Amino acid sequence: MEYLLGLDIGTSSVKGVLMTTAGQVIHSAKGTFTYHLTPDGQVELEPEGYLSVCIETIRELATAAEGGTVKGLCASSASGNLLLLDKENKPLTNIIGWQDARVTNEARELLSDIDKDAFYRQIGWPYGFRFMPLSQLCYMKQHTPELLDRCGTVAMSTEYLYYALTGKWGVSPSAGITYYLIDQEKGTYIQPLLEKLGLHKAQLPPILPCGTVLGGVKEELAARCGLPAGTPVVLGSFDHPSAARGAGILHEGELLLSCGTSWVAFLPVRDKEKGFAAGALVDPFLSPQGCYGVMSSVASLSGKLQRYVHRYIDDSDQAYSKLSELARQSVPGANGACVDLLADPDDAQLSAHSKADVARAIMEGAVRLLKERLDTLAQHGITAKRAVMVGGPSADPYWMELIGQMCHLEVKVVHGAFAGAVGAAVIAGVGVGEYKSEEEAQARFQGNARE
């Protein structure tokens, strides 16, 4: 039996699947990262701990192959997590998470002459001067310039995993968007930014097309991974475009609802100018032959949701099942209870309502934020009638029901929380020549998608 192995590396965990080339998921696995958090908002992860979680996940999946052949491995990711390495490629820093809040005005000061609109069109994403690797590099330039002087490689966490597996560096334009250093259209690093930071492009991973076979698993890593040395390792994409591949969202008029740390609406479009007009995130996705991917997100919504659920519903492991169980006992509009998840909890306002109404109001509050993003996209001609929901909340049918009602969509679930990993397996299959394209892969998968 021949298999493909896909990883979806998110903010809090890595999910993976072992999938047959016909699209049947044989085994899934998950590993959780442990972050170091400080009161002033620093978010860091030990490099070796990160690698261990990813490699143990790979090993569990490879073991499930039971003598079959893994034709290729691919990792897609949210990334945005910065890591500096010395000239021997040993870590100089911990992995700095994308949510790290140590940056204040450093990026604004260093990049004061930047044309934000032109920069947005180069990168494909708006820039807020606080988060992601570019901001962290500006912070280091001001506060710890000696680190940049000693730096041999500026990487993100996923590229570090690729290097550990193959001994080679590489990044795709999609996965590399979160650097905020890559000109998406040209597929090159933006030289004026590197000059401001005192870096040169040789310190950054080469930019290669998504689906490129970067190399094979190193001999010294083979036993630890449970894979034969030389197993092809293929460059993946950003996580939501990967999930779209896994869920079969490839054409205009289709919508992926990816509900993880952030809740993201992902829509394929032929004309990326519509995405720019809407102020959305624009990913290369299947361009230039196919669609670009337009994304609009409610950032870190899961944390905002958790704050309300734990405060008003339950703080045990069963909190979210209790949330939907209670919400089902209420009615649309929650009898006047209203929750703004972006605001601080209002005990006085919610105390006048039943727990069931509060539960419904919390869930409606999340969906309302999502609907606002969809309505903005619709104003610029980016619409859909059919949606596929993926991510953790997709395991609860009531979320799907509520989203369908409030957003006027036909919603179904495909591969749930593991859609991004399935998409990475698809990219691996295209990269090693098992499929000619993502569309051919989906045609071969008929009947094998998990719903």
C-alpha cells in the first residue's frame, strides 16, 4: 500500500494524517506544543521541544503504515513564528510565537517611510507593525542588534522542521507570507526591507514553489521519524490554503470556514484585486493557472470565546459540549441576550438572562463576527453559497447549524480538524507526481472524504 503523510502545524498543536493515495485517511495524530508565557506578553517555544512534538507525530503516523510505502511528506502551517540560528544553524533564540506582544513602536519607527498600501499589495496581507517576524526583527534591530550580527539563518518554525528533516532550507511563497519579507508576485525577498534590518537574502531560506521536493529525510533522522532515509519532503503552504485543498474548496463560489485559533473565511477568486479592494488577505493558492485565495479572519477568536465560556458556562473539559447543549434550549436572538466577544464581559447585562440564553448569545456572538467578515467580502463581489467547515468546532454539529442559519449558507464538514493535514498530504502527492493537480486528487478521492 502507498501512502502520503501530511502535517498541519498550527499555533497550539500539530495535526497529522496518514492517507492512502486514493484519499482514505488511515490514521490521524496530534501533538501539543508547550509555550513559555510572560506577564508582559512574550510567547516563546523551545526549538528542540517543538521539533520533538512534530517528529513524534510523524513517527506515530509512519508506524501506522505497517510496511507500506510513504511516498512523500509535507507540512503546511500557520507559522509566523520567528527563530534565529547561528552560522552552524544552531538556535540563537527560542521560537518567538506570532502572538508575542513585546513589540511596541519599534517597527513603526524603523519602517516609518513605508507606503502601507503598496506594501500590502507586495505581501498580500495588510501589516499592523506589531506582530509576525518582520516586527520582531525590527525589535531586535533596536534592542538586541548583537543577535542579528551573530545570525546565520533567519527562519520560521516550519522551515526549521524542514531543515531538521532534510538538511536543506526552503520556503514557499504561501508559507512565507507571514515573514512579511516576500514580494508575493515576484517570489523574491524585498531588498529595501533586508537593508533596513541589516540582513541579506543568503540568511533567509530560498523561495521555492509550493509542492517542490526539498529533499529526502536524512539518514540520522530516519529512525527517529520512523521513515526510510530519503523519503521525499515537500514544501507546503499556509494552513488555510492547505485546508482548502483537503476539503476540496478549489473554485470561485466556494467557501472554507476554518475555525481554529482564529476563525477564517477562505474563498478562491480569479481576480485578486477583489481581495485587495476588500482589505482581505490574499494568498497565491492555485494561481496563476487557478484561483488566488482570499481570506478574512476574526483573529484569536478561540481565546475570546474561551474567556466567555469559562466565565459563564463551564471551565471543565466538557465546557464546549455544555455550551452547545444549553444553547439548543434557547431561541434565535437568545431572548435579547447579546454578547460582544471583542469586548470585556458584562456581568450586569447577562445576569438578567438564563444560562441557556447566555450560551446561545455566546455562540451567536462568534457567528456574528464571522458574518461581518463575509458581508464585507460580499460588498466587493466575493460570495459563496456552499461552505465547508473545518477545525475543532466542526466536531459539534450545532456550530454548523448555527452558521448555516445566520450566514444563509449550505454548510457541511469535510475532514474536520484534520482538513489542513489532508491538504498537506495532497500537496505531497502533487509534489512527488502521484497527482497531476489538486483537482485530479479530488477526483480520485470520491467517497473517501470524512464528513
